[in-house]
Amino acid sequence: MRQQIRFCTAADGVRIAFATFSKGPPIVRASTWLTHLEFDWESPVWHHWLQGLADGHMVVRYDERGCGLSDWAVEDLSLEAWVADLEAVVDAAGLERFALLGISHGGPIVIAYAARHPERVSHLVLYGTYARGRSTRSAQAREEAELLVSLVRVGWGQATPAFRRAFTTLFVPGATPEQMDWFDALQRRSTSPETAARIRRARGELDVTALASRVTVPALVLHARDDAVVPVAEGRLLATLLPDARFVPLAGGNHILLADEPAWPVFLAELHAFLGRAAPSVAQELPKLSPRELEVLGLVAAGLDNQGIAARLYLSVRTVERHLSNIYTKLGVSGKAGRAAAAARFSRLGEPPSVGGA
């Protein structure tokens, strides 16, 4: 499978790079703060996302203005400009109706787009995102936002990764050394320090709480419970603001879900079920398990005991035991070897096939 990279022109003349790959009903991933269409393609952080989204769907993604392969020299960094960029991309891709995915800083953009164009959005998927930017939440949050902007402006251009590593550990605290090195490099490759700081400050000022109440399409809101970039409370708030939304908390603290963590197959199962089809890998390997049972089994595969699973998922030990009993029954395993056998079957889900070259 290969991606096709093309370019379109936004309303104010900024050139936007976008890519399409795979086949099926379209899903559009809105731009986020750090992307590079070519550098992301074989990424140890994003590779499994591309593969998972492409499983049964045509995927459209793009580099936001100021980043990646899009024009870096830009003046307008506003919600209106970002929504106009999304409008230009979907029109250039020839899409009439599609599912829309907003991850992290892409969430406010897709919310604004869905409020403006409900006839074109079939489903709205939101992960690790918010309706209120960090600077709008409280005085302390605003102070934190300004500190992060200063770290970007002062440190991202330096050869030492010390300043960039602060963001890496916030976004993917559970990453391997290879993944952390790649994320460090992405921060230098995706845009200039000055533009990165400007974008981060502008995103921190966004507030789409009023627009969220005007979104009429069905929405799925997913959020890692221990996300350090966007608190889970912001995800819950977003779900309450959207008129037709379901909220799914996920175990873990990575802002970007990694391929080997238990929350990843749960995310895929929820995504594909919401879009109207079961994720093939889940359907084939673990056809009868609910999303909660997948989450419990994923933590078993990660090596947690029942007490650890209960603490991670905010459940009682008795509830965890009941879920495990149901899992063993559905998978046809029992006895002392049942736990290991069930975990082994789950672990195979964490090995997605290769996306292929660019």
C-alpha cells in the first residue's frame, strides 16, 4: 500500500499538502500540531495508526499550515484558517460525505467543521482532545501553557534534545527509546521553533464549547485516563457538550496510543464498531469479547494481576474476576493455563501487518 501526496491551495493562498491511501468509505484525519506526511509514514509512533485507520477505509490526512510539507511561511493561525484548510482538503480530495477524526489539537477544528457542514460528516471521532484550549481553563493552566510555549521557542532549535524531550515524555511517557528518539526528531522536522510556538499559543486560546452544542452528527469521544497533555476531564466535558456523543475512557497515560498497549485494540474495536463494522483483527481473533473485556484482557497480557487491573480501570477486584470468567468462557479456555492462553491470543493483535513503503 502506498500513499499519494498532493497539494491544494487554501482560501488565503497557503499551499496545503495532503495524502490519501487505502480504499473504502473515507475517513479524514484533521491536522494536528506535529505532522510530516513523509516522515510519519514509517514512524514507530504513528505507523500502527495509519495501518489501523486504513483497514477498510480510504484515509485522508494532511499537514497543517506551517508544518510538514505544507507552506511554513504563514501569517494566519486561527480557527477560521484551520477550518478553511480542512474545507480545501476535502474538496480537493473529491469527498462528498465522510467520517471525521480529530486527535489532540485537531479536535476543535473538526468540531467547528461538523457544526458548519453537518450534511458532509457521517461520524465524528474524537480522541485525546478538548473543547477548551489550555489557556482558557484556569490561571494555572494558562501559566503552564505559556511555559510550554517558551520551551518550544527557546529549545527546539538546539542540537541537544533536552527541551524537546520534555514534550516527548508528556506525549508518549510509555515509549521505547527508539520511539522517543523519533518523536524528538519529529519536533525538528515538522516545523520551525517560532512557528511551533505560534501554533501552540493559538491552539491554547481556542474555545469551541458553544460550537460543540451545535454538532448534530453522532460522536465517539475516547480519552486515556492518565493523559498528561489533555486531562481526561476535558474529554468528559467535551462528551457532555456534544448532543449525540458516547464517552469511552481508555487505560493508560500515552497521549498518542502505542501499538503494544492494551488500549490500542480497544480503540480500534470502538472505532470500527462506531463506523459500522468490526475491526477485522478483533473480529477474527476475539469475536465475542466486549470492549471492556478486551481492555481487561489487554492488561492481563501486559502482566498486571487482578488487583493491578482493578486499580488501573477503577473497578473492584470482584468485577475484574467476573470479566475474566466471562472471557475464559467465551474463548473456551480454563484452568491454570487459561489466563496465559487468553493473554497470548490477545497479544497477537499488537502485531499489525506492514503499511509498506511510500
